[in-house]
Amino acid sequence: MLWYFNDTLIAQINGEARTSCLYDGEGGRFRDIVEVDYQTGSLTITHITTEHAGRYEANFIPSSSGTSQSLNRNSKCDSTKITIKTSNIGDTIQTFIVSVSTLSVPDQISDELDETGTKHDSDRIPDSGLFAGVVAGIVVGVLLVCVAVAVAGVIMYLRHRSSRNEVEKNKLEHLLKV
């Protein structure tokens, strides 16, 4: 399997790490952020930024198709024999293309970002990963459920007690009639 970013090879996966290779890409943009599953061929990019926006393409080429030719490889892959399959007419090559684009950041949010692009929020609870408003909403919701359960319990108790008193009253009236 061959993975491309904007027509530049970034990974060649041959089923195992020793015969596969990852490329840093133009300007080293993929250095130390690309991970692959050598069995499935899946490619994961961690710490993605706007420089990683573009067209990603995965080519699945059956091992029996085409002929091999050497690729120019970086020093990281010198010990690995890197080949690319060229297809013959009639060969089946499955290609999947994914486009990744960046979202424009509204001015209000971009004004709140620091130099590293991180937004700091003083309402955030340290180490929890939740905003104070979310936590408050959850607490209020739980309290409302507890109050509803308590009210339902009191109503059920009063009905049961009233029903029991009615039964005893009926028994007493029945005994007095006899």
C-alpha cells in the first residue's frame, strides 16, 4: 500500500515494519507524527496542523501486479529495500482519496489564541477536561433527579399509608356491624 499527500509519497506499507518505510515529506512536515498499522495499512497522523491540510491518497496494489522500480529514499530508509509497483493495463488498483481542509477561525476566537494557537479559558477546571458550565449543568441535573425521586417516594408512602388506613377502617366498620 502506498500513501500519498498531495502526490508526494509519505508511506509505503508492505505488511511489516522492516520492509516498509515512512517518509518525512516536504520540509519534514510528517517527521515523527505518522504512525501506521502494518497489518491493516491504516495511517494515523498525530498533532495535525494546517500544514497537513490537503489531499491524501491510499493506493492498494495487489502484490502480483506490475513491475518494480526503485524509489528515491531518505536516509531513514536506506536499510530498507523500497520499491514501487507500476501497474500494467488490466491490473486492479484500488485508490481512496481523502481531502483534509482547515476551518477558518472566527476573529473573536483568534483574538483569544496565544502565540502557539492554544486557547486559554479561565472557566476550565484543571485536569478535568470539563468546563465549569458543563460541570454545573451535570450537578443541577443530578440534584433535580434526586429531588424527583424523593418526592415520588413520599407520594408513594402517603398513598400506601392512606390505603392501609382505609383497609383498617373498613375492617373496623365490618367488625362493628357484626
